[in-house]
Amino acid sequence: MSFFIVTNTTNSRSNTLANTLAPGSVSITGYTQGGASITSTSLVNSTIESTTTNYKYTATDIGNSFCAIYNDYTGPATGTLPVANYSKCTIVMCGGGGGGGGGGSTDPVQQTGGSGGDGGITIIKDINISSLTSITYTVGSGGIGGLSWQSITPRTATAGGAGNATNVVISSTTYTANAGNGGAAASQPTKTPGNAGNIVPTTQTYTSATLNGPLTYQTTPDRNITISSTTYGQGGSSGTGPTAPIPTLRGNNGQAGRPGYLRIYLYP
């Protein structure tokens, strides 16, 4: 698609059509290059994935039918994304989930640990990057699961570990999806679930979204992002104690929290 150039007339930032639309196998009707079809990915969510290319078919910009280019990252990850040819971006992200607390027992009562808290989750649309050459990011990992009741003294389960935050730094602003905390161990009387992570800035505009990938984003009842059947940002399940608490049985460990996730859409 290198013959087709997309230029933002307000700031003269330009890019090829290949670096403006997400790659894919769907032919763009009305456009060929060197006699070959030009292909991209069909748009799923017009609010987030549409873009302006100034190339039209039947009087409609093809950016209303095909998805803006995007980059995906899963935790743990740290890096820098070049943005010198783009003017705006949209962030879809969640922090790592906390680990579930380990199961235990106070003979003869089975005890369950607390579940891990979900990572913070947010979509932030149309951030101005027209003066930047790059943005940096860190995608958090999930927290470790707590250990179950032990068969030796002291018979004490452990709490789940906290996850790690996902951050995107754009100029002097840091956008953060904080991690979920770990769930309490079964040996702690309340077996308290871990707190969910919050977001900075605090405004939450989207409660659900379906995007390319296929990706689903939801804030209720659980906060998580699922892409290609893999879930991110969800807290780990709690461990249960042994069904017959005798020294040879340990119960179950808490599950680890799911790692964080980040997607960055780029617009000309």
C-alpha cells in the first residue's frame, strides 16, 4: 500500500495507507496497487476503530469500513512505541489481577481463602500525540497465588500476591490501570477478597466494548479483557481447604492473577 499516502492537513504528519489501517485479508473495494488487491481488517467498533484516510469509495472514507492500525502487548512487558507519523491514539488497558489466597483448615472446618482483586481497566480515546516521536509503556504481570494450609506446624496458608500496574506515558501524563491486590489466606478470619485496582485518570467512559481481535472489554460483573479466548486482568480464584483435614492433606493453592494487557490504536 506504499503508493497511497495519508496526510494530516493540520500538522502535515503523513504515513502510508499500510501503516494507517490494520493489516488483514479483506479487499478494499475500489483500490489496487500494481494490479493486486489492497487488503485490511474490517472495522468492528466504529467509535474506536474508525479513522480518516481521505481515500473514499462511493463518497465514504474507507477508514469508516476498515480498522485503524493498532499494537497489542501482554504482561509482563516494557517498551517504546514510535508515533512520529501519527496525531492521536486510543488506549485500551488493564492492570494485572491479584492472586487468590491459599486454602486452609481449622480442624475439622474447611476454610477458603479470599479471591484476588481484578486489575483496573479503562479505555482512553483520542489522546493528542501530534508533537511526539514516541510513547512508553509497561504492562503488568498477575500476582502469584497463595499457598494452601500446610501439613506441618505451623499450619498456615499464605495470601495471594498483588499484581502489577499497566502504565502508558504520553509526554508529561501517565495513564495507569493499577493492579488488583491479593486475596487473604484462609488462616485469616475474614478471608477478605483483594481490592480491585483503580485507574488514573479516574474517568471511566466505557463499561463494555467489542473490538478487533476478537477482543471483548467489560467492567462488570468482572473487570477483564478477553482476546482470542485468553483473559487478562482478572483476579485469581481462592484456594479451598482439605475436605478431610488430616495431616496428609494440604488443600488447594490460590490461583495466580491474570496478567495485564494493553492495546494502542494510532490515527493519522
